Amino acid sequence: MRLRTQTPSRKGVPALLAAAALLAVALALVAAAGAQDLNSELENKRSELDSKQQQKGVLSTEIERYGTQIDELAGQVAVLRNREAAVVAELRRVQARLVRAKDRLERLHRHLHAALGVLRHRLVEIYRSNEPDMLTVILESNGFDDLLSRYEYLRRVEEQDSSVVGRVRGLRNQTRDTVARVEDDRDRIAAKKAELVRTRSQLEARQAELDAVRDQKAAALDQVNDNIQRLEGDISNIQDRIQSQIQAATSTATAPLPAGPIQGGESSAGLIWPVNGPITSPFGWRWGRMHEGIDIGIPSGTPIRAAKAGRTILAAYTGGYGNYTCIDHGGGLSTCYAHQSSYATSVGDTVSQGQVIGYVGCTGSCFGDHLHFEVRVNGAATDPLGYLP
């Protein structure tokens, strides 16, 4: 028995082709939806990263402020330590002066004791001898010469007695003044030293408190830096996944088209400018992140033309890109157009070079009307100026 191989009829071929086309469109829609979800996730991660960067800036400022305050307190503590050292030195000088004053007081006490002894002895002698007064001496004198001699004797005795009394009084006053002065100096310096110790203790306590707060802020900053590192890793991972999805949605020729020199008309890479306007922001790092295209300043509503013929693989609102369109040109090369006010093409459409595929606007994250234009090779963003004339 011979088996027959069935072949599709001619009528069935168009149906198969239509089904294949529908399948391709469906796959493109799935890829576009996936790219849109990833871009939304990417924008969320970038927003979170911006928030952490701002938090890092605030923490860094606070740590710097606390560091400045701690340095100021450390300077004040150092000044107080120097002042305290000076007070201690002054206290030592007063204590040395007190030692000398103590020796002097001991001498004064000895002299005062001796003077008091002389005074007591003199008083006793006066009491015992019943010395005559001046009138008795005059009346009992024998002649003028005897009178003068007796008068001179009494005067000297009186002067000696007055000298003894004055010396006793002076020694007493010196003793009292010396003790009072030394005690005042010692009390004053001790009080000043105690005040310095209290002030230094307060400053050191404040310094320790600020150290603790600064350490807390530093720990929080370390945590924020860890979060930033994690978010940057997440963003890099999402960008790789976006690149993979775009690469999967584009044609897979053996090699991408080469980047041509910048020149007028059509470049050697086969691209033309999508709009006619100045570049307001180039490709590269901007505000701490990669700017994956160029911004071309152009009024809202300006038609955007396809830089090269190809197939629309993405036309959807995509996070910070706003209304976002990507066209596959084959050979792993694709171009993308962001912030459009409206679309002029749909996923799966075939577009020719120069065909209007949308209109300039400011949807998504932007600060004014412009076109964000990207060139991607196997999904990876590259500088468009290397492919434009």
C-alpha cells in the first residue's frame, strides 16, 4: 500500500501566510507589552534610586554638620583644657605661696609670742616696781641736771613700751592679713578650677552625644549606600532584560550595520535625521545616570519621520519615555522615539524611510517639548551621532 504525502492546496497557502503574520504580530505585541512592563519597572527603580540619592545627600550634609559641631566642641574642650592647666599652675603657685606664708606665719607667731612675753614681763615689772609718774620724778629730783636725766630715762622707757605694743599689734595684723589673703586666693582658684571641670564635662558629654548621633547617621548612610548599590544592580539587570527583549523582537541578521561617519543627507548606515533641530542633550552620563539617546529641541506637534525603513515593534506609553515607538531595521539595528504627543504607526506596521511615525510632544518625564531619539544595536543603546549623517 502506497502512502500519499498531502500537500497544502493553493487556496490554503494564503491562510497559512495570514496565520504566520498574525502570529508575528502577536509575538510583537507580547514583546512590546513585556518591554513596557520592564520600562515601567525601570522607571520605578530609577525613582527609588533618585529618592535614595536625595536621602544620601541629606545624610551626608547632616554628618558633615555634626562633624563640624564636634570639631568646634573639640576645640572648645582643648581651650578649656589649656585654661584648666593654667588654673592648676596658678593654684600650685598659690599653694607654694601658702607654704611660704605658713613659714612666715610661724615666724610671726614666734615673734608675736616673744613680743607678748616681753610685753607681759614689762607690765609685771611696772606693776611690781610701782614706777613713779612724771610729776613725782620732777618733785623728787635734785637739781636741774637730775631732772633732765630722770625725764630722759622715763621717756625712753615709755618709747620702748610703745614700741613693744606697736610690734605686737603689727605682727597680729600681718598674721591676720596673710591668712585672709592666702585663703581667698585658694578658694577663688579652687572655685575656678571646679567651674572649668564642670564646663569641660558638659562639653565632653555633648561631644559624646554628637559622636553617637553622627555614628547613627553614618550607619544609616551605609544602609542607604547598600540600597543604592542594590538599586543600581536592579536597574542594570532591568536594562539587560530590556536589551534582550528588544534584541529578541528585532531581525537577527549575522551582524549589525556599521556606524557611518557624520555627513549630510543619508549616512552610510542608511539613517536620516528624524526631525530637524538642535541637540539639547547628548548621549552619555547625565545627572548620575546613563542618558541612552540624544534630545533634539523641536516644537510640539512636529512630525517625526522614520530614520530608516523597517517594522514597528513597539508603540506604547512606557514610563518616563512617555509615548514610545521602536522600529526594527534589520541586522540587529533599531531606532526608538520617546515623549511623542501622539502615534502615527502601530506595532507590526511596515514603515518606509522618512514616513511620519509620530509627533513631537512632552509625555512621560520631560521638561519641555523635544524628541528623545535612540539607536540600539542588538537592544543595547549606542550614541546615535555615530549613525546619523
